[in-house]
Amino acid sequence: MAEKIYRVNMTNLTTSTEPVPDKWLGLGGRGLTSTIVADEVEPTCHPLGGKNKLVVAPGLLSGTVAANSGRLSIGAKSPLTGTIKEANSGGTAAQMLAKLGCKALIIEGLPEGDAWYTLLISKDGVTIQEEQELVGKGNFDVVATIGKRTDEKHGIITIGPAGEMKLSAANISIKDPDSHLRSSGRGGLGAVMGSKRVKCIIIEPTDAKVEIVDQEKFTEANRAFTKALVDNPISQALGTYGTNVLVNIINEAGALPTRNFTNGQFDGHEEISGETMHDIIVEREGKPKHNCHKGCVIQCSQIYNDKEKKYKTSGFEYESIWAMGADCCVDNLDHIAEADHLMDDIGVDSIETSVAMGVAMEGGLLEFGDGEGICRILREDVAKGTPLGRIIGCGAASVGRAFGVTRVPVVKNQAIPAYDPRAVKGMGITYATSTQGADHTMGYTIATNILGVGGSIDPLSQDGQVELSRNLQIATAAIDSTGMCLFIAFAALDDEKCLPALVDMINARFGADLTADDVTNLGISILKTERAFNEAAGFTNKDDRLPEFFYEEPIAPHNVVWDIPDEELDKFWDF
Amino acid sequence: MSTNEISITVKLFAFFRENRFKQQEQTFPATITVREIIQRLGIDPEEVGVTMINSRHCTLDQTPVQGDQLAIFPVIGGG
């Protein structure tokens, strides 16, 4: 099926399908969302106004049987950061959109009036329907209600009450293969969807297949690629302990931000660690391994059950557990799981909202460690949209302003996750220079600074950090365009067969002749496109800085401050 | 403990804990390397991803001193 651009104009409630312009043909995922946003969105526009556009795109290999290729990119100008934004997620939507031939879905304009809408995507294009039943519902109820209305096989992209309220920490949820949720979490893209009054997007199942130009070569390359992933010991540990295996090692390295970034180690680390979580999951008959999309061979997700052995949450990630755990000093995994479930249902980013809670605790709203208090505020304030709930639901910087707290861990208004930049300098470079505000996934230097993957660079030294972050940010932009899960990078960094197999798959899929250098150049061009958008929106090198307190307050146990000179940071863009 | 011996805290993580321990005070000859400690624990050094002494990365050839904390991790990742 020939790929098309599906366009929805919410101002006049019309839809169209268009051929893919030549300049977008070789792009997918983040490369495509960022290029479309840069091409069509005025950089200075209000993110919640009629000039912003929400762009949804599967990756270049999504919809094929390539292992781990089911990731979806969603882009727009972010209401949280004011920068360009791409949020990446698993779930079933990417593969379903790709099979329908939808290269990208562009939602533009704003409707007049108070009505809400649902978009239905099928092989014939998009239809817009007025929506009443789902309005005000949490994400789990949306998925259950649509399941009854259609069948369990439909794909769903939805916003919760937070998106409807246009809170800047609102995320977009994607249905996973078990009708649970995955999140395009960061940057408040749920608020952009809410501003367009689109409650949810329903994707019709299809038997159609994605075209592969050279099937034999594709199958062979996928075999080599899958083997590289499966053989990698990190993949195996991810399947057992999930990403939460990191709590103990980041704590041991003295880089686990604790008590709103005032310490690098948390006394309760063992209680919230991946090892403890694994034992609880097994004891309560949950699943330590779980895939967020069909074809994932790493399976870092899990099913975490409550004490009654009933489903509580999945995709229970290290960064969310750190934020609600160490950063808020909550050492009870059940409280953290309940908060995670609530945030998924309300539709807020579990990193942004939890870091906001840490700032609010410093502001005196709750005692540090009060996990039940956090859940109560999520239920009674954030979900219901009380003034306090809206302040928290607009993120850490919003809370800092409202409560007069100056220790606010954000870059470009987006909360810093899970790795203290004073104790892992490479991450500080990534947080400061990323085109999308503080985001660990943009250039995950933890691999080389802490885990010994792709070489080894001392986390406390200034040397080599800019180059490390730059190389990883370039590689990440390219991987985010393929539809691949970022965790293929662990194999790609240390197994020489992995990356060539990935390039071979792209070539076999499209009949192309790309080299590894072409893939690197794609990453470079994406970063430059995103940077140019931000500059046109008014950002300068002065925005590529960490908050003041990192320069002034040493963090234990290493008693280090952020000491990379500003001029070094500015060299990041010398490429 | 003689002057030729050191007492250090050994911490194990992830599946290295299976049939072993989370954390233990152990006594070793003063000249012992990290690699030798790993071998004494019955862990294959090939399976070791990261080692830290007092929260700083160390090599397998390093020699801990009295009172050190040695953390031993398998090859792990996340993010």
C-alpha cells in the first residue's frame, strides 16, 4: 500500500490524504515529526493555539516484523518547554498506522465551540466524529469503553483529564497489546491534543502488510539483528529486573537525586530497587517480563500486581520510580505503583509530575516520604483540576514559581530525571543542550559514564563529556526515526553486527543503498533541524544551562558541583 | 584479623545475589585484587559489568584497602 500523509483540519473539521512529498520520503518517526513541525509550524506560535500542529508518525521499520520496531513518535511545539518536541512510545499504534499506509498523521487548527472529537483512522483515511461518551474519562476507562464500542483489536491514542485541561505535563497514552497503557510522556503533548479538542484517535485493524522491496535480504538482516539483541546481556537483565535495575547502581555511584536533589544517595534505595520489585512481582504472580509492542525481544516492561494479586501497573520504569521514590523519599513500592497508575489514568507525565511533587514537598505542601499524600493529591486535586492540581499538573517549574522554591531541577522548564548531572557530567551536557529540555533519552551517557557500555568515561571528570553526549544525541535522533526502541543501542554500541543489520533492514525495506554514515548524517540533520526551530522560537545558548543550584550546592557523597564551563557547553553545537 | 588482612564490605547486585548475599563484611589477604575477590565468590569475571570501590568505578586489578566498600554488578542497563 502506498504511504500517505493523513491530514486533519480541526478548524473546519475536514480531512484529506496526500501523497508523501519527496522531501519527507526517506524520513520516519522523530525525523519526520520534527521535519514536519519545522516545515509547517511557526516557531513563535502559542503551543496551545491554532498554529501549532500535532504530528504522529510510525518509524521507518514500524509495521514490519523487524524486532523492536514498534515505536511511535509524536511531535509538536511543546507547551512545557516552548521548544520542538518528540515523545516516543510503544503500544500497538505505530505498527497499525504503518500497515494502513499512514506515514504521518497531521492534526492542525482548532475547532470553535465546546465539542470534543474522536478521530477514526482506517485504510480509507480519517473521519472526525463528535465525542460525548469519553469526555472526562480517565485513560483506562477510555480504553475499556472503546473496547466495548468496537473490539479489543483497535489501536487507541488518547488523552486523560489532564490533556483535556491542557496541563503542560499532560501526556498522550497509547494502548498496548494487553489493553494497558504506554505513554508519550514528556513535554505536554497531551495538552496540544486537548487544545485541538481531540479526545482520542482510534485505529482500525487491517490485514494489509507493509511493503518490503527485498524480502529475502530483510529476513536475513532481521535474523542477525534479533540475535544481536537477544544475545546481549543487558537485554537479558532488562527482561528480569526492568529498567528499575538502575536504582541500586545509580545510588551506588552517588548520582541518585534524593530529597529534591539535595543528596546523591537514598537510604531507602533497596526497598524501591529492581531486585526488590522483581521479587514482589513473582510473589504476587505478576509478570517480570512483558512487551510494550509485538515483536519486542527485550521485554523490559512488566505486570506489577497489588497485594491482592490484581493488576496495578505496567511499564513501571526506573525514572518514574526514582522520581516518586528517592526524589520524594518514598520507600514504599506499592505507594509508587499506585501513583504510577493514577498518573497513567489522569494522563500526566510520571517524571514531570513526580519531580513537581518533590519541589512541592520542599515548598511545604507535604512531608518528604508521604506516598499516601502524593496519591491523595493526584486523586483529589490533579485529576479533578483544582487550582493546586493544575499547578502540579503543569510541572516542576510551575510548582517552583507557585511555592517560591528556587531549587527547581529543570532545563527549559522540563524536569531533570533520575541522574544527578553533578555526579554524571555527561548527562548534564545532554540535559543542557538537548533540543527538547532535560531528557535522559536524548543522549544517554549513563551507558558510558556508569555502565561501561560503548567504552568508559569517568562520570566525575570534565574530559570527553561533550563529545560523548554529542555522539549519543546524534545516534539517538537516527534510532528514533527507525521505529526502533532506544534499547537496541546497548547492543549497537558493543556488538559490531547490530548496526549493519539495522541498516540492511532499512535498505531491504525501501530498496535503498544507505551506509552507516548516512544514518549518522540523518541524526545530524534532525538535530540541526530541531535546533534551528528552537533558535527561530527565540532560544539561544544562554538557555543551554543547568539551574543555578547545581553550580553552587555540592552533592554527597562525592561533594561535587556542576563545573563544566559554559564555553564547553557551547561547543556542543560545533558540528 | 592480622595486619596482613583487610576487612571490607562486599555488595552484590541483581542475579549475583542468588545463593550468595546482598551485603557482607569479609576478610581477605591485604594484597587481594578485585578480580580475586570476584573469583572467590564463584562469579565469572566475564559476567561482571561494573565494579566500584567507595562509589567510584575501579578496575579488576585494583587492590581494596581496609574499610573499603566494594560493589559488584553484572552487565546491566536501563534508562
